[in-house]
Amino acid sequence: MVITDLKNVNMDKLKRFFEDNWGSPEMILSTGVYNCIDLPGFVALEEYEIIGLITYFKHKDYWEIISLDAVVENIGIGTKLLNHLEEEAKSNNIKTIKLITTNDNIRALSFYQKRGYRMIDIIPFAVNNARKIKPEIPFVSEDGIPIRDELLLEKTLS
């Protein structure tokens, strides 16, 4: 596996990746509307195929993870991408990384908490506002959990 800058990957390949994994490259969060293709990030490649990808937004005092995907879970792709982003943040004197996930995303909550992220806020009914812009967001997860709220997680880098 090779981790490289998102800019080194063909734009059409990136667009297809986001369409296959998220329905589109557009992410709607309470912090804004983001086109992941236009964001900085890193991609994990294996034999020129995308096996993982992380995008983020640079706020003044912190970086916000917008998306993190691993084609195959539980083999370290997401962890390597997250570690790469954290090292890049440290080298740019960024001390804090934040992210938002939805209340139903139990796997993400577990993943991030195991890696030192803490839940610091809940944004009630935030997903209802996101659906006004992106109506294809489902109302219920595959696990049967109603998708309503956003959870803000944060990690202070040492």
C-alpha cells in the first residue's frame, strides 16, 4: 500500500470513488457543504487502485476530516490514512483535528474513539437540514437506527 496526495490521482477516478461510496463527492455537514474532489487529502493505493481515501478542510485553528473511506475494513487502511493526516497536521503546527459523523455510524464512533478522539458535542436534527440540500440521505441506517443527529469528535495532537 502506498499513501499519496489526492492531487496525484486522476480526477475521474476520484469522482467514481465518491459516487460508488457516498453517492456523490458532495458532503453536507453542519459546518458546510464540501465537494471532496476539491479538498486536500490523501489516498491509499494498491497497484494503482484506490483502496482508501481521506479528505479534510483547513480551518484557521484546526483541520476537519470530511471523509474517510477504506474499501476493505479492519486491515489498517483507515488507521494509516488517519495517522498520515495527523502527522501532516503536526508538521503544519495544527494541534487539533475534528470531525463530524452521524448518530447511527457506530463503526465510525468506535474507530475514532479507539484512536483518541472524544465526543465533544451533539448537533440535534442536523441531518434533517442536510437532507434539504441532499435529499438522497436515508432516514434510517442499515441497522435500523434513525439518522437524525451529528456528533462532533475532536482529538488534540501531542
